[in-house]
Amino acid sequence: MTEPRIIFTRHAETMMTERGIKEDWVKATIAEPEATESDPSQPNLSRAFRTIPEYGNRVLRVVYASVGDTIRVVTVFFDRARRR
């Protein structure tokens, strides 16, 4: 089984840069999330969550759309409302 191709929107890239979020963290969150849910306002989007020990155990939220073998990351941020 091949790994999905992950692409980042310009917005996601900007948020990663501004917030000090590493690409590896995003990919790990998508590949092995601790929790997932559908976006309630946009059902075509998924949310993946993962605790990032290197960032003070904050919970990273990755919002993405999956189309075929491609995952398009829409935005990423540390979710203040979620705690481990």
C-alpha cells in the first residue's frame, strides 16, 4: 500500500511557519492520530488530533480533505480547547 501524497494549501503553510509547526508533526498527526472527527460545518473535511510532546504536550489539530490518494491540508493549529 502506497502512502498518500500530502499537499499543503498556502494557508496551511503560512500557519505552520507562523506557529512553529513542523511538517513532520503534521504528517504524524495524519498518519497516526489520537482522535479524528468530521468537521461539523464542512463534512468533506476531517480533523485529526495528536499530542506533540516536543511542544509542551499541546494538541495539534490538522484539518484536511482526502481525495483519492491525495490529502490536502487546509489548516493546522494547536487546539487550546483540547487537552491530553
